[in-house]
Amino acid sequence: GSDGCVSGDTCSLYTRVGDTVSLSCTNVVNQDCSSTTWNYHRTGLRSAIEEVGHGKIKTNSRRADRLKVASDCSLHISAVRAEDAGKYICQQFLSNGSQHGVDAPVHLSVLTSDSSMYPDRPVTLRCFLYTYDGPGICSDGVTEQVSLLWLNETSNKLENYSRHQVTQTSDCDITLTVTLQKEDNNRKWTCQLNINEKEISIDFTFMVPGPAWSPTSPHSESNVFNVIYILSCTLFEWFIIN
Ligand SMILES: *[C@@H]1O[C@H](CO)[C@@H](O)[C@H](O)[C@H]1NC(C)=O
Ligand SMILES: *[C@@H]1O[C@H](CO)[C@@H](O)[C@H](O)[C@H]1NC(C)=O
Ligand SMILES: *[C@@H]1O[C@H](CO)[C@@H](O)[C@H](O)[C@H]1NC(C)=O
């Protein structure tokens, strides 16, 4: 994930589960970050959580091992999880305890996916933005024009036709339902998030296990499946240079 933040207003940042993201602090006073505090909040939390105080990661933070304060006082989050979505507020406190300048909030939204497979039923692939307000809810933090879509292997938008159904409950939540057939082996479907000049996507590929597939694998218990499909999900992210 790259940093699309500009100094001043609330900034909105988008990333994807598993990625590393950098949240910039736009109001730094002390270059050694000793004045920098990072607080985190999202809907459902009773109060904000202080993740960084005096430029140091709080040791009692549940995600201390995934957080880092960079030399410019920006906050780096690695191996991003859906639940990392929310509002991160950078604040500057002077040595006499008074706050300097205004809060510099960064809204982080995380592209997330979910799939379900049951015998004799279509496969469901859900792709959604986890935001400040929760899964699939386009909230305050989603200030830019966002769109989610499903693409086939030739990058054509998938609509409702034959075996595919696309249902969209909001701009931040889209589900593809596919009735799988043998020819879908190794077929790829892509969920793509478009935000201004940036695209983030998640790929899904179905594979029918070959003869090398071990009957001792835990899946062998589920004999209700005629064919067991393995769902793999790979992640791609790229930027369109203006
Ligand atoms: C703290 O220090 C700053 C700058 O040195 C000053 O402007 C501010 O009034 C001080 N605040 C208090 C509460 O003393
Ligand atoms: C993707 O969708 C387009 C438009 O519906 C279709 O013409 C094309 O054959 C599809 N590509 C694949 C690989 O299914
Ligand atoms: C596709 O079909 C589903 C179920 O019939 C419907 O809810 C959905 O709105 C349709 N999607 C589009 C893009 O027309």
C-alpha cells in the first residue's frame, strides 16, 4: 500500500489484507518523533486506543509486533488484517503537555474477501471493504469515489449471465456467485477496487485436485463432495501512473 495522504484534511487510505501500509503524520513537531502520538478508533470501540506514545509503540498494544514508527513518524502496519481498518489520529504533544496543532487523522479501509463452498451449491465469493464502520459499510472514511467489480480472465466486467450472478449491497460490498463446472479448473476471477487513480485487486482461482492429491489430507473426510475444489486467492496491487 502506498500513501495517498495530503497534509490538512482527513486522508483516506486503502489497502488489502496481508499488505504493508504506511500512514503519514502531517503535523510532526519534533523530528525525533518524541512529540508524536498515534491513536486508533473504529465504530464499536468504547474509546480510542493509544498505539504510539512519545514516538514509541505501546508494548501493551495487541498488534505491537506488526507496528513500526518510521523515521518521519509515520505509522507502518505490516501483515494488514481486516480489523486494522479504522481511524488513526496523529497528534503532537509538547513537553509541557499541551497539544500542538490539530489532529491529523488517516482513515484506513481494507479490501477483504470471503468465500463459501457447499456441495451441490454455487460458490459464493464476497469482496468488500472493511472500513471505520465495519465490513462492507461505506463510511465517513471512504471520501473518494470507490467502485468494486468482478472481472473475468480477459478483464471483462462480470454481470448476471448464465452461471454468474453479481450482487452488490453497497459501493463497498460485492458478491459473485458461480455454479462451478469442470471447465472452471484453474479459472481465475478477479475482484477489483478502483479508487481515483489506484486499483487494488484480489484474484480467485479454482483448482480441481489432480491424482497427486493425498487421500490422507483432512479434506478426505468430506466425502459429500463429488469433486473437491481448492480455492486459492492471490493478491495483486498496482498503480496507474498519471
Ligand atoms: C506549552 O508550550 C508552548 C510552546 O512552548 C506554549 O505555546 C504553550 O502555551 C504552553 N502551554 C502551557 C499549558 O503551558
Ligand atoms: C469474459 O467476458 C466477456 C464478455 O462477456 C466474454 O466475451 C469473454 O469470452 C470472457 N472471457 C473468458 C475467459 O471467459
Ligand atoms: C443479479 O441478480 C441478482 C439476483 O437475481 C440481483 O439481486 C442483482 O441485483 C443482479 N445484479 C445486477 C448487476 O443486475
